[in-house]
Amino acid sequence: MFYIDVHCHLARQELQDQVDKLICEALENNVKIMIVSVQSELEFRNAMKLKEKYPLTIFLTLGQELTDFTIDTFTKLTKNIEKLIREKIVVGIGEIGLDYSKVKDPILRNIAKAILEKWLSLASKLDIPVIVHTHRAHRDSIEILKSFSLRKVVLHAFSGGTETAKKAAEEGWYFSIPPSIMHSKQKQKLVQALELDNLLLESDCPELGPSYGEPSKPVHVRLVAEKIAELKKVPVDEVVRQCTVNALRLFRLEDVVRENVELFGELFSS
């Protein structure tokens, strides 16, 4: 059985001196990695190098910095996105979204919403999953998502309550759970309220580590799975398998697994 870290920032320039060590550690622990928010030309080059070096370990999504309020960035980033998707280099859009702890000005919040809507419109057109940052902005984020009738959605940095989460889960959306679940009561309550069918594992490397001030790394998704199993009183293997299958189906990676059974193992019967 293997794990999928669905939200990781390994393409950041400040991590490049340790990135191979982090990936090798993940490989040794059966962790596959999804690099998100490849929002600059430099980051995209870093991500592409990692994808080329570790083709069956690294997967990519493309998004925009949450505090970048320019439509020009969206236009530049999405210029070749259809080609990248067709060639299965990019498997999702993200991260995108809203963060009201960082963006407090009402005018900038409205601009951020407009940019989010452009990304969601593109995701709807391309029928591709989205990873949406929702920190302290879950109400607006969910309202906007519902207006696009999107089903392939990952809610990242979700800070809402359990009742709101359950309603989002009814839409078929997923919640990515970070290593901070080890100390976050909000994340623990979230996991207890949701079914495994709606959960994914993430590291958010280098953020949201398992203890305060500790950098996160991809291998920490193993701790996340163990904590989820403890909270839900189920075997950890059950958590790992379901979260992995959730990620593979959402990002349409089943064929990759079927074609490389010797590396991934047998998860699908056909």
C-alpha cells in the first residue's frame, strides 16, 4: 500500500537544496507526492525537473499565489494549460482560493473572488479537479464553488465547523488533512465528523507540521493516516487505502497505477 500527499510545495526555491532528500525519504516510505501552486516561472521549472527525475512519484497541479491579484498572472499561467493536461503533466488546478487571514481589504477580497471564479470557470470547461484554499473564507469559497456546480473539489486549509463540512461533503467534495491534525482540535473534529470517502492526506510541506514550529515534509502523511485511524477507530491500512483510492480517482490516476502495478501494487480489479 502507498500514500499520496495531495498538497506539497516542493517546487519552492528555498527547498531546492533539500528536495532530493525529502523525496527519497518519501520514496522509502511509499509516499507519492503532488506538487501544488506552481505559480511562477522558476517554480514551474523546478517542478518540471522533479517530474522528469521522479516521473512515477511526482504529480503536478497548477495554481496562482493567493495574494497575487492580477488577471495577467492567470492569463500567463493558463496559456499552455490544455497542452499540459492533455500530456498528463498537470492533473489538477490548484492551489487557488481565498484566505481572509491574509487578505483583509474588502476591495482586494473582491478581486480575489473574481480571480477564483476565472480559475473555476476554466476547471469547469476542462473538467479537471480543483484544490481550493479556504482559510477563514469557507463560506464565500463554498458559495462560489456551488455556483459552478463543481464536483471534483478539494478543500484545503478548511477552518469551518463540522456542520458546514458535512454539507460540503454532501456535494461530493474532499478535505485534505495536514500533519497539524496531531495538535489541531479543529482538524480532529473535522475528521471525526466526515467519512473516509471524503478525506485525503496532505503534508502542505513545509507548512502545518505535526508540532508547532516544526516544518512539514511529505513523509508526515503517514502520521496523518495514523491519527485519522485513531480518531475513527479503524485500522490504519483502511485509512491509507481509502485515502489513496480517493486521490487516484479524483485526479484520474487509476491508469497510471494499472500500468505500473509492480511499483504501485494492485488497487483496482480492472
